[in-house]
Amino acid sequence: MSRLYRIVLIILLLFTQAKQVFAGTEPYKNFIKGQLHVGDSLIVKDEKFKNPQFNWADITNISVHNRIELSVLQEQPITQNFDCEVEMRVEYFSSPEQVTPTTVQLVKLKVEYRIGQAVVHKLIDHYAFMNGHLVKVFITKITSPQ
């Protein structure tokens, strides 16, 4: 890995938000901050999902919005141009009865930064999907020419 990974902090954020009519919004987050590696993984689980303390049949009007983000954090000065693309596999369960997860084999997220004024940067990329109550993300490839 290049020196760039020690200078620039990249965050992979998995954000799951469950909206219920009476309970309001219940956000669940997990993230990797710092250097990313192939093989890194994240898991986010709704606390009520497959939990014996809750009767899933009693929970109504569930709407779950999932979002995976790759972001550049500008906590330290960025001194060079760069591009970074992360490929990942996403697996998620939408109901407790589901035996095998729904799998998205290839999700690509890319960020880029260019030094200079009046330059447009792509500091965040995201992938959104619905109804993942238990979500697993696996980093399968990282590409950065720098």
C-alpha cells in the first residue's frame, strides 16, 4: 500500500435505518476508518431481527433503507491527486425465514481527489438498497493507481 493510505482516511460506512410507524427511526451504523484491506468486512444487524426477545410478527410497517458509502475524510491535508475504487460483495437478509442471504456479487464505489482550486472532487460514493435487516459487506478488491 502506498503512503497515500497513511495520509488520507477513507471511510466505508454501512448505514441501516429502520423506520417504523410507532417506534420512529432506528439507525444502525458500522464503519471502517483508516486503511482498508481486501478481506475486511462489516456487519450491521437490526437489534430486533432474529432476536428471541421480540416477536417479528408483531412488528408492522417496516421500511428499511440501507446505504453503503465510501468517503474521503479531510481530517489531514491532502497533498496529491488520487483515485480509489473499492469492490465489495454485499449479503443481506430481509426476513427471519430467509435461509440464504440475498447476494450482490459486485458493488463498486469510487472516490477521487484533485489538488487545485475550482476543481470538482468526488469525495463520496454510495450504494443504496432496501430491506436489509442483517447486512454483511466484504471488501474483495481495492484499486488505487497512486
